[in-house]
Amino acid sequence: METQLTRIAEQARENPELRFTTLVHHINKQSLMAAHADMQKRKTTGVDGVSWATYDQNLEANLDDLVARMKRQAYKPQPVKRVFIPKPGSDKKRPLGIPAYEDKLVQNVVASLVNAIYEQDFLGFSYGFRPGRSVHDALKSLNGIIEKRPINYIVDADIKGFFDHVDQKWLIKFLELRIADPNMIRLIVRFLKAGVVEAGIKYDTPEGTPQGGVCSPILANVYLHYVIDLWFYKVVRKSCKGEAHMVRYADDFVCCFQYKEDAHRFYQELQLRLNKFNLEIAEDKSRLIAFGKDAEAQRE
């Protein structure tokens, strides 16, 4: 599987316009077996109640059955079990999604395939949920920008409920720019539409990415690559009078500007840009900050 992923990555890197027509066949017994071996053994079970140990008892038969269902397109992801866990540093709780075990395996392979393609497209200032990149790398990059570049204004932005409000139609359009395998697209759509179960009640998921799903981070990065990253790199930067830089970690991003008018214009245009893709800025978590040696006088 590693050899196949390397080859996919090479093709994606060599031809940025290439659309991959055959991907789903890589989700086979061997790749699913590898995904099972990498899975954490003590994870909480989803709606199926199946744990790593339970699935492992009849691993060969279970995988044969799963692959057979996938080949005849009878495999359908189960709803994600939603529970609430304490939110660090707050009295509030945050939702946590727990997929069924088989769905974790399939999503694991799907994520590796999509990642092999899009890792070649993602821009350098994107850090969240990417191999070999951590939040510390993002902070180090931001630190370098604000220390070494003529930065006087910073836009610290956050998207309101991003993972719950991803527009699935737009996401599929973005994926189809690189993936022309209808079976792979159909599989991803099924994950998006699988729904959630909370306290025994099933809810549809007409928007958002699979809660707790292994493939959610890469799908989110694909979405933000087209909605934010390329727009900032190709449009925003070129329209600025001074320097403009961005550092993004998942749905949190910091934009640094030399001039006040560039920062203000970006903040206004950002809201319009997000609205176009059915997202909105989290006003309580976003702000424009005067920064640098003249910031105190400017704020007064």
C-alpha cells in the first residue's frame, strides 16, 4: 500500500491537473488489514458495539465480507455515535463522534488515498492535520513572520462551527477537481450522509463532515484549501499594497499585514468569502489587532 500511495503522490505532484479515475480498488483486503493493525485497540465502540478485539477474532472472514459488500456497492456506513465530553478550560462540553469499527477501517484507507493526492496541492502555510507538520511548526512560522517581516496588523480569525457547517455539495465539487472515480466519490458521499445517533435518536447530516471520522481532517483541509488558502494566495496577497502573510492550522488562521487598509479590507472580504461557501466568521473569536512598535500609540 505504501508503494501505491507513493506512486499516487508522484503522479499528483507531476501533473497538478490530473484527475484520478481509479482509486477505490485500493480499498482491498490488504489495505484494510493494515488499517486494522494500526487501529488503537482500546477505543470506545460506535453504534455497532464492535471493538478492535471483537473484530480481530474473525478478522479474515470479517474483511472478506466487507470487501465483498464494497465490490457490489452494498456497503453503507453506519451513523456515528455522538457523545459529549468535557471541554478543557471550560464548564461546557463538546461533541465527540465515534464511528462504527468497519467505518473506521474504510475511512482510514480513504483518508490515506485522498491525502496522497492533496498533500501535493496544499500550500506551505497550511499546517493542521498534515503529515510531518504540527501546531508547534505553525507557531514557529508565525513567530518568524511577526519578528522578521514589517507586520503592523494581525487578523486572528475563527470559523463558526466549521466542521458542522461544511457545505457538502461544495466539498464534492472540490474533490472532483482531482478525483474522477465515481465509486470513490459515492463512498465519500455515503460517509457524509451517514448521520449521527445521540441518546438513541438518529439525526441526518445534510451538512458538515463525519464527526470523529478519520477522513474528516483531510476533507476539511481540502475544503479550506479552495475556500481560504488559494483565495488568499492568488487574490488577497496580490491586491495588498504591503506585505500579507497567512498561517493556518485546521479552521484557525492568522493573517498578518503591513498596512491597516489591507487588514481592514481583508477582514471585510473574508466574511463575504465565507458566506459564499455557507460559512461564517465567529465574531467572538475573531479580531483585528494593531501590532508592532507603533501599536500602543495607534490603539490609543
